Amino acid sequence: MAYAGQHHFTNARSSTESLGSSYIEDIGEYEGERNEAGQRHGYGKALLPNGDIFEGSYKNGLRYGEGKYIFRRHQGSSETTDEILPHAKYVGFYKRNMRNGNGTFWYPDGATYSGHWSNNMKHGMGVYTYPNGDRYQGNWENDLKHGSGKYVYASHGESISGTWEKGQLVGKVTLKCSKFSFEGDWDGDGPIRDGKFMLPKVSQLGGYSRQIRKKHFYDEDEKIICEEDTLIWRADSFISEP
């Protein structure tokens, strides 16, 4: 089973704002509260040089506390205009200019993440919803699925629960489909070793193994041999369910 592709958004980590007066070319425009040293401090709104907008809380010149960050996209040449990215924004908490604590990120492709952040990365418990409607709910570490979690496929409602390590599903898993469920071992590429298929009235114990099989086909009169990694299910026994 394939997961929806990992999302990339290069402008998600904006450059750190500098300290200074109400308008300096390299830090953009700012309107809001300041401390005695003239730093942004308290509530304010900033228009950054790249066109991004931040509105929220500052502490000693840095984004700190609750705020909203809206990303913009430049459309190429000087003859075109800047355009706000659809759904590209973050609403949540900051610490030292970076996303820290709980917050929700709306990505430009329609994906969303709502949960905990650490230094601009998804870290802790959170829910990531992909553009196709698939959803992962569970633990994250350094922007990768890591720890216990559940992935739900939007198209048919199937779900797979287990433990992820650095983005890969490994160990014991539970796969639930409309007509059957499966419990067994998983190694990142799919099921492996011992497992159990459960149907409404019967369960089947067995195990998976991977075998390299050769497939033959012809391309412009030339015989080509292709090796393919194939999963083989070994049925050991059946258990009748009450």
C-alpha cells in the first residue's frame, strides 16, 4: 500500500527578522508595539521583504507566542504581480521566531497539519491530512512520522495502525479493510513474516515471505528478463470464529 507523497514547501521556513526601526529595507515594514530598546515587543503586524505577512506577538524583536503567518508567491518577472498562496498560512504558537507549540499549517497544495511543532518541524502528536483526503494521526519527530500512529485511506476507508520509525512503518501492524483485517509484522516495504488474516467467520494464520521472481517479455525482438520482488503468503492453519 502506498502512502500519499511527502509534502515539500520550500518557503515554509522564513528568514529570521532583524531588529530595528519601523521601516528598514532588509526587514520590511512593521506596525505595532515596541520595548524600550526599540525592538518589536508585544502585538504587531509585519510585512516582510519577500511579501510574507505576520501578525501576532513579539518578544525582544522575535516572533514569540501566538500569531498568524501568511505566505506569498512571486509570479516571475516584474511585469507580474505577487499572489497570496491559496491556503498557505500558519496559525499557532512561536518561540524565538520559529514554530513551537501547537499550531495549524495550511499548505498550498491543500494539505494541512494540525498539532505540535518544535523549531519549525512537526514534532509530537499531530494530524496531517493529504490533498487526496488521506490522513495520518499520531506521533512525529523532526518532520517525520515516528512512534505510534494511524493512517486512514480516504478512498475506501481502510486504515493501518502501528509504529513508525523515521517515516517508515515497522513492527506489528493492524490493517483494517471493509471485508477483512490483518495483524502481523511489517518492515517498511510491506507485510513480512508471521501474520493473521481475519474474515467475518474464519481466521487464517500464516506468514509472508519475499521471493525474487523473473519475468520474461520482449521489446523489439529482444528478450528481456526482469526480476521482481514478490510477496508470497504461506497459509498454516484456519481458525473458525464463533
